[in-house]
Amino acid sequence: MNRRTFAIRAVAVAVLSLAFGGAASAQTALKFSHTDQPGGARHKAAELFGQKIEQYTQGRYKLQIFPAGQLANDPKAIEQLQLGGIDFTVTGTGTYATHIPTLNLTALPFIVESYPQGWKLYDESKWMQAQFAKGPEKGFRFLSPFEAGFRSMTTKEPLATPADAKGKKLRSFPNEMMRWQLEAMGFNVQIMPLPEVYLAIQQGAVSGQENPIDTIHANKFYEVAPNVTLTQHVYSPIPMTISEKTWQKLSPADQAAVQKAAKEASDWSRKEVSGNDERLLAEMTAKGAKVARPDIGPWRDAVQPVYVKAREKYGADVDAILADAAAVRKSTPAK
């Protein structure tokens, strides 16, 4: 090979390297923040969502997932969405209520009694869809609801009735409706970020917390608050949202790809969480948890004042969501 041929080949290799290097660097990283642990269903659904995004955008987008509040707690993550500092988050519907106050009403107690009822409410309620449609003007867009389940208690002492709750400090997340009903049950409500809760219970700052079974299991709350009381007082899915700034940067084809990936991750999440409750409870029981299924009647009675307070503040919106929930319970009876 003469020097001229060698030089030509060397230039060709360099050009190809630049071309392929440029293609690799053209992949856009998208940040997904959440506060659950890596072992939880929330994180697994996020991973599936990321795989689907890469697949449906032919590798042009890649999801970077930051669990356990690494980037922000739930309220701060929504603020970061608005600013465009992160691209996706997933959190309880009530957490978005800081920006869309009517979403507080999704945390009204005991409005659905089964997973199929909850899914139908979130997918088909006209009132619910109207609230979600307010998202873009607030800086974020609702994509799909990941499942989390029904909220229940984990405490150091047993809880048979609301009388046992009186005066106990219970952690919850910052949501008006949750505070109203927990206080109506007798608890002193303490607000703190999810990643801080285990240590707070362990050190005695609070007596326990309330969350869905998957979250209780993933965060091992049963280790420090072994009495798991299945009040199931609120159906608590966790809608995934995208920053509106990010959404507007996507082409229509990529928007469709993200929406498709979100739907598939949501479907997987619903099946995973709803099918795992009993298995997770059995696993926690084997590790020392004491699972109780109380008579729900006294708990329902205790929270009746919440509906009165809600109507005083939110008026016709309360009747609208309760009517949609009643229609769902009628059309899809709990088994």
C-alpha cells in the first residue's frame, strides 16, 4: 500500500468515525425522577417506559431514571417539571393538587372499592379528564396513571378502630384531603418526604405512616411499624407526567411514541400491582408483620365530616366526582 492510498483510507476511517460518533451523541437523554425505591413497581414501570421510548423512537431518546428522591421529593419534582429541569415524574394525584386544587378531591375517602372501579374512574370519568386537561397550562401534561394501590396504615401499635388512632402521630404527604381525613380518624398528621419516613418511625418521631401495599413493601416500613392495617381508605394511583417544555420540543411522531410507551407502562403497572398485593402481604407476614383487616364501618363513619368540609370549599366539583364514582361502583360491582 503506497502512502497516498494509506492517507486516503485514514481520512475515510476518520470521517466514518465522526459520522458514527455524531449519531451516538445525537441520542437525547430524558430525566425521570421519582421517590420510590428501585425494587418497587413504580421503578420497574419507569424502566419499562424507558425501554419502550427507546424502541419507539429508534433509539433517539434514552430515559435516565433517578429513584428514591435523588433529584427531588415529590412536590419539588413537579416544580422541576414546570421549569424543564426534569422531563418526567410520577407521583400521587393529590400531589399535583398544589397546582390543580380540584385534584384534592381524588383523595376523598372510600369512593371506590376495587382496582377495576379505580381504573374505570381514572380512564372514563369526565370530571377526572377535565381536571387532567388543566395540566399543560400549569407546565406539565398527564400521560397515564401508574398503579400504586389503596392506601393503608403501618403503625407500631395495632389499629382496630379510629379510637386506637387518637393522638398518634402519622406521616402522610402534603395533601389537604389526606390531612382532613386522617385528622378525622384521630391522628396527628406529620408531613415529611417519603425517603425520610423509615428513619422517622425508627427514631419515634412518628408512630407510623399510610401508603399502598407496594410502597410499604418496597420501603420496608413494616420493619419499623409492623402492624399493617388494611383500611384501604383512598385509591391512590400515581399519574405520570411530562414537562410541557419537553413535550413541545418533541415532534408529533415522538409525542405519539411517548404516549404509546406511557400507555403500555401503565397497563403493566396496573396488572403488576393489583396482582401482587396478597403475595407482598404474605412476604411481609413471614418477616414479622402483623396484617389486620378491620371492620371498615367505623373508619367510614369517622371520615363523614370530610365530605361536608369538601363541599364547603369545592362546591359542585364534589358532587361531580362522587356521581362519577357512584356510577362506576354501580356498573362495576366489587367482588
